[in-house]
Amino acid sequence: MKTLSNILAASLLLMLAIQSMHGSTQIKLSGRKDLVLNTSSRKHVLEVAQFYLTAKDEAFLSDSADVDTPFAFEQPVVALVNGEAVDAKEATVINYDEASVLRVVVQNFSQQVRGTLARGDVRYLQLNGGSLLKPGASFPVSIPQAQGQTFTVTITEISGDGYTLKLGAASQTIHLSGSGSSAGAIKLN
């Protein structure tokens, strides 16, 4: 029985090999690449292309009409806390510490500072719009990461080469950029 199945398999393989060697294809595109196909070959190629490219399968069209597009999908919204998925109802509001909020404020506020101005013993912080702030001035800030929370930042000290901002217990000294130690500072009597 086993030898019979081996003989049968070998003979099928032999017949397939002979068919592939001697079988005729529908389109023969043999010849040099720089030559144009003759009219009968061209006509045959166009007929075969017309047959395969315009054939309509109604069953396929009806099946494909009900298929959802692979490009539109909805993913469930999952709340993340510290990189772990939690239930949206359990998601907690993140309270930012004063030092991290102050770092964000310093990055944005320092772009608004033009320099310092001294009038007598009082130093002022000059902003790009021309307004002056003196030590002790405070202003409210809010950051997009902490929506609904407002923080009050106070300018505690202004020197010839920088200023200090304070938010609660956190404070940070910002040095004015420039070439000299008192770049951006103006002294008026």
C-alpha cells in the first residue's frame, strides 16, 4: 500500500513537470525587448486583459459591501496612571508639586523678561512690553497640565544679573543671559 502511494505521488509529479514544460500559456511575450508585438499578439493580449480586468463577480461585490473599512476603528479610551491602565472612574487628578510648576513658569516667564532697571536702591524687572515689576510683585499663573488650578508666583529678589521667583516653598533664581555680568541691567540715578 505504501509503495503504491509513493508510485502514485511520483507519477503525479512527473505529469505536472511535463505539463509545465510543454503546456502553452495564453499570452506569449517572447522576442527582443526593443521590438513591438505584432498585431495578432497585441490583439490577443488586449482580449485576455479585457476578460480578466473587467470580469465582475456579483457575489464578491455583495460580500465586500458589508465589510467594514480597515482604516476606521474605535479604540476604547483607557485612563493611565503612572503608565498602568486604570478604570476611568478611578483615575485621579494629578497634583503637581510647587517645584515642577515653578520650572514650567520659569521657562515661559523668562522669555518675557527684557532685563533689569535700577532706580536708586530699587531694582525693577522690565518685561518685553515695557512694563516694570518690582520685588514683591506677584501674578497668577495656570499651566495646561494642571487645568483648573491657579498658582501665585512672587518675584522675591531682583539683582543686576537676574531675579528670583517663588511659588509656595519652592524658589528659583534665573540669571539673565548676556555677555557681561550685568547684561540687561540699566542703572538710573
